[in-house]
Amino acid sequence: MSPDSKARWRKEIDWLLSVTDHIVEFVPSKQNTNGIMMEIMITRQRSDVRGNIPALKKLDGMLLVRRKTFYCTCYFELTAIHDNKG
């Protein structure tokens, strides 16, 4: 895979995963303002999303390796079929 294709692939995957930064949940938190303890709601990334992002990145790496192999295999198969037809 050419460096340009690999860079474009990485950019597209990062773009797709950037949506997960905005999938959040509200959780209670305590804030001390002028000696007054207040409970406020803050946002954090959902735990199910946070747990799956590393797995998605690992899968992406595996797909890059397989994609390179896939293109090479298809090229040789198509060349062999074309050569047999004469």
C-alpha cells in the first residue's frame, strides 16, 4: 500500500472515530465554590465506548495488513485469468 493511501486511510479512520468523542454521559461531581460544596453534572465518555475504542483501533491495524495482502492476491489472480484468455 502506498504511503498516500495509508495516510488517507488513517485520516478517514480518525475522522470516523472522532464522533465517539461526543458520545457522552452525565455523571455527578462535587465542586467547591467560595466554600460552598455543590453537586454538578459533568460529561465523560461513555464507558462502553471507551472500552471498545482500543479494540477498534487494533482491528483497523489488522485490516491495513490484510488489505495489503488482499490487493496483491487479487492482482495476481486477475493477471492469471487474463493471460489464460489469450
